[in-house]
Amino acid sequence: KMALWIMVMFSAYSAYHINLKEDILHRFSFYLVIAIGIIAIIGIMQYLFDFSLIPQRAFPSSTFGNKNYATHPIVLIFPLAIYIILSKKTDTKDLWIISIFTALIISYVFYTSTLAAWISISIEIILIAIILLIIRKDFTKWGSWNKNKTIISLVSFFILIVLINLNSDGFSPFWEKLNTNLTKLDTRISSSESHRYYIWNGALSMIKDAPFLGTGLGSFADNFSNLGIAARAHNDLLDIAVSIGIVGLIIFLGGVVSIIVAIWKIFTNENNKYISLFFLFLFIGLSGSFANMQVSSVYQNPMPLMIFGFYLGLISRKSEDFITPIKVITVTLEKKEIKLYKRSVLLVSLLVVSMLITLHIYLISLYNKYSDSIKYASMTNSYKIDMSEAIIVPAYYKASMRITGSYMLQKNNYTEASKLYSQMNKLWPNELTFVMKKILILHTLKREQELVTFIKKIYETQHKVLSKNPNAYGYLISYSLKYPQLYDDIPIFYQAYKTTNHYNCRIENDILAYYYQIKDLKKMKELYAKESENPKNCLITRITIK
């Protein structure tokens, strides 16, 4: 986390020293759009032609390994594509390139089915339309629209329509995918069983535990079952509040307000419309990204942070023309000292960048190694874990081990799976996924006494971890029903589950079955009476109570 924010600092410092002439900002925008266009082209090749040279965890992920991460820089940069298309300064050649790349970018975002990106880019398009409506009288001062732009836009639109109706099997009507994803969105919003709700409830619980200063940078995953449920909060505001507390969140929001004020000062005071509107389109990109970060972990990843740093440096430099500093500190240096200072900054920057590139290449090599082992199913010795690699890249290691374990279970290789999960439980004892898989394996292998001991130990030692995911109690209750030795523990698990203020049909039915097993008809009647008044009531009524 610290390295990421140091990168933001260097990125902002670099952008701060850019010459803010309109031609330079125009080329800056052009090359940023080219960058996300290349991301889109690789993603489209993966989607249509099964381009598998680059490993993926969430298809089609372009060069990011995860399609959600690939859309983060696209959301930040997309408004600049519209800025270039509308600008008077864009010649015909550049207009063709950017217009076609824009069609490819939108097609790729459509292929990803990433709802957060869909919503964010939709918000950006609405904001752009509002801005153009507001400045319509001044549009000709920086923008233009002519027959040539109309033809190029129609060609690009045709490419977009063709692409969104294709998949790797051929023709696939875009409205079917659109309808599927809109239905999925409605389900996620309306269902209290949504995985994101579990994560956010857990994050709120963490904030309650350490409200002011948080639990430390990068602590979310360890708080939340060591990546067992989620590595990130899928909401950057919650992640900030968990990591550095309400104090840190207030500082962050203060920074957001400062950016808004700075851009407003630039827009209202800068006479050059090319420059003032450039910063306004930056603001639209940041607004879309801010919307994206409410349901995704945008600023936990290096690429959007680096772009954010660049934007921050540009905004900071330009705002100085219109905002008087509270205090100016002047340092006088001789020419030799200035030269030494610049060389020192350059050297440190190169060292930091080299370190980050080296680490990134190392992580990719490890990810490729694990991806290949999974792809070719060479699982025989996979439970022999390299502890050093597991510590350096826990996310990659856990992901690969999780898939390895699932593969073993699919092949009914429970003996080898038992060895794998035993090792993983030692490395990450709070990893709920591995805990639950071990319970399943012990049950399948009929190692009854070991299972009973393990379940009792889990509750005694990891009660706080279990409380972050209410359904974990349901898992314990479900398996405890199969073993009379655990009957006395079921009410304890159930009471702990109730304190989470969560409702799960399966757990309520399991408790009903428990009361039936111990012949407690009074408790059964009480549960039925209570549930009959609950609008979420979903008790199975196969048992008749007289």
C-alpha cells in the first residue's frame, strides 16, 4: 500500500512539471486514449478469438488478469476520447484513430459485463451531455462538428454495432447480454444475499472495532478472513475507513473537495477554452472513477493510481494560476545545487520505477507458474508449498491453491485434498474458505472425531472471524446436525449467528430440523410463530405440528 501511494507522489510530481500548453495537453490526451485502446484490442482478441497468451483470472481481462481491473483505467481516461473527437485541433488522421479506438473501447467494456464500468461510463456520458448543453454557446471556441466527423463517427458506430453482436461462437444479439446483465444488476441490488452486502457489512463491523485510526494500511484482507471472503472491500471509501479510520476518510474527502474547487477555479478563470475544457473532462473522468469506486476497488491497484497521480499533478500545477497559496516557502539554490537536485530526483524516480517493474515481472512469472500448473492439472505435489512464495504473493498463491483444491475435490481425490488444506490451514488459519473445505473433507473421509474436535476448535479460536460472515455459522450448524456429539454446540452457533442481524433461510430451516431431532416441539412452535410474522419467512412446512 505504501509503495502504491509513493508511486502516486512520483506520478504527480512528474505531471506537475509538464508544460501546460494546449498542444501538449491535446497530445497527452491522445496517447492516453491510445493506451486504453490497446487494452481494449487485447481484450477483444481474448473474447472473440480465445487469445490465451496472457494468463487470466476473470475473462476477458486484457493484460490485467481480471476484467474488472482492466476497466478501471478505461473509466478514468474515456472522457478524453470524446474531448479529442470534438476538439478543433484534431486532424483527420487522428480523428479516424481515436474514433475507431473509442468504438473498440466501448465494445470491450460491453464484453466484460462489468456492471460497475457500465454504470460509470454511462454517468460520464450523461455528464458530458450536460456540459455540452451548458457551454453550447461557446462550443465553437474549441470544438467543431462537420461532415467529415459525421462520416467517421458513423463508420465507428457501425464497427461498434458489429462487435457487440459477436462472441467467440459467432453472432450473438447484444440485447440478450444487455438484458442478462440488467437482470443481474436488479438481483444484486434487491437481494440481501448478495456477496457484496456480506463484504460491506463486514467492513462496517471492522470500522466499529477501530473507528478513528483504523486497523492499518492493507489490513482489510487479514481482518476479513485472510482473503477467504474478500481481499478488498469492493468500495474504496469503506476500505479507507477500515485502513486509516474516520480521520483518514475525512482527509481523503477533504482532498476530493479540494480537487473540485481547483477544477472549478480553472474552468471559470482560464480564458483558453482548450485548456479549461481539458480540465473539465478530467473532472468527468474522475467523477466516473469516483462512482466506480463505490462498488469496486479502483484505487487499490497501481494503474488507476498512477493515472490519478498524473491528473493530480496537472490540476495542482494549473490551479496555482488562480488560487493563492496560504503560505509560500522559497528555497534559493545555485545552479549546481539545482542540477544535483534534479539528478537526485531523477535517480530516485528511476530506482522506484525499476523496483516496481522488477516486482511486477516477478509476480507475473509466479502467476504464470501457478496458472500453468492449474491449466495442465499437474496436481500431484501441489500441497508441497513454497513458504517464501506464499508470503510474497499470498493473493496469487491462495487463488491457485484454492483452484487446485477444487480440482482435487472434483476428481474425488479427498486424501490429497486433505494434505493440501492441512498445509493451507497452517499458513492462513483464519481463511474461512479453507476451513469450510476441510470440514467437508473430514466429513467425506468419515474422520468423525477429528471433525468434531475441529469444529469446536474453530468456534473457540475464531469466533470474531466467523462473525464477519454470518453464513459461516450456517455451515457449522449444517454439519453439526450430522453429529450428535455437536448437538449441544448448535444453540451456541445459532445465537452467535443471530447477533449478526442477518437472515438466511437455510440456517432457519436447519434450526427447525435441530429442534425436531431433539424432540423440542415447544421450540419448533415458537420458531414457526415468530417466522409467520416475518415477511422473509421461508421455513419448509413439511413437518406438521399438532
